[in-house]
Amino acid sequence: MAQTIPDSQPKRRGRSKLKLSASLLPVAPSDEERLLTKRELCEFARCSPKYIELEVKAGHLRVLKMSLNMARYRWGDVKRWLESKAV
């Protein structure tokens, strides 16, 4: 015989979540300043990570190096890069 799962969720134990007022939340960046990862950029542009690396190396696309293993791409730079590739 299968057990039924109750509709109500069990009560949480421990600390409750801290509720922040709207003034304490971080400000969302504008579209131009939004940062993309290489994976997000590749999914959007439908290209390989290697192609992105080649475009950066050629100077066609700007990259923000946060550390040795972390790179981010500004949405505004990506938009300009894509527009320059339009035929």
C-alpha cells in the first residue's frame, strides 16, 4: 500500500529567513551593465567558447577578467560586437 504525502509542508527548524526591506536590496544593473558568463554568451550567440576566445584575442570583443579563472562580458559590449558582425 502506497503512503500518501500530506499537502502541508513540514515546519522548518532553526533560523527563519531574514526579511529585507526594499531599501536594503541591491540595485539591479541596467541592461547595458549586465554581466554575462562565457556560457551565457555562447548560448545567446549560439557559438562555441573557442570562438568567443578567438574574438577576444583578436580585440573584437571586450572581456572583464575578475580573476584568472573568471571572465565576464558586458551586455552593452556584446550588443555592439553582434551589431558589428551583421551583414
